[in-house]
Amino acid sequence: MEDQFIEREYLFLGQNHGCHAVDRTTGEYYCNRVEEKMKIHEGLTYCSFHIENADSQNRNLENLTFSQPKFRCPAKNCDNALSFKMFFTHTCCSVAFRMFALRPINEQLKPAELTLKNAEKETEKYKKKWQNAENRRKRAQEDVDSLRAAKTRIIERTMERPKCRVCLHDFDDIIRKRYAPKCGHVTCKSCLDQLLQKTCPACQKAFTTSSLTRIYEN
């Protein structure tokens, strides 16, 4: 409390308090501090600092008297004459107390809002960077998908498909299904059915229709 002081505008009913320390260069009052108990010397009020650190004028500081100034409502809402303590605790009216209670919040709110604003700007900047990166990723994915599809088409067109050794047609799962006798030589079912003599076209070993095995493509 001793380190706090009040501006003169809050003095009640225009009391002439406030430190009267004079700047010896300009001759003007420069302190104007108002404390809970002002020291009066030769009719003028001084703060504790300037009383305890009197300059070289060798003032007679004996028989100091004290004044206890009264103050106006810090919210300038009510007409009560406040003591130093009441002024700083804002207990004169609800408006002043609300201002007192909100002061620490408001002091923290402003820098917090500034931090939030800067964070939002930073977030927006990184959102744009992320969006640009995402667009590049999508374009790259489209290029990769297109190239992979082209690669697959070329492989499919150039890959040698298994053929029947008799008719030289590609095997399929409809007419030219793959079958093999016990000897293991694969021939399409259509060709095996048309043989007059049931012998393997590759090794000439005899077989029966019931001994044929269906071969499935891996």
C-alpha cells in the first residue's frame, strides 16, 4: 500500500494534496504523488520519498504534521469521500468494485487476445501452406495412378498368355478350359473331347474322360 499513489484528479472536493517536490531547473512541481499519509512541511505536502531524501536546502524537518486526504470514487460513480484504503480496494460502490474485480482479468485479456490474433494469423498461413501441399499431393497421386494404369495395360498386351498345344488358342473359363490327364500335360477341354483316340497329344499316353483333372489359373 505504501508504494501506491493516486493521481490528483481523484482528490475529493479539490483538496490541495500531492507532493510539492520542485524541479530546481524548471521550478515546476514534478512528483504529485498522493500517499495514504502525506507529510506537511512549511504548509506544503510531501511524499515520504522526498521527505526522507531532502535536498541540500537543509530544510528543518522537525515537527512534521500529517494529512489524510480523501478521494473520489475510482469509477467516478458515487459521491462518497474515500480513505486511501477504500480507494484502492474499490469498496465504495458496486460499480467501482466491479471495475476493481475486472481489472486483473482485463489486464490479462488484452495480451491474450493479441496472442490469439497472432495465432489465428499463423494458423491461416499454415492452412494455406497445407492446402498447397495437399493440391500437389493430389496431382502427384493422379500422375502415379495414370502411369501405373498405363504400365498395367502394356504388360497385359505384351504378356504371353498360356495356349492350348493342340489348337493354339488361349485358355479361358468358358470353352477352352484347361484339363490334364494323369500324365500332367495341359490341353483345352474342347480339344480333348474331339480326340478320336483318347491319348495325350503330348506323350501319347492313354487316358479316360473320368481321369481328366480341371486345372485352374493361379
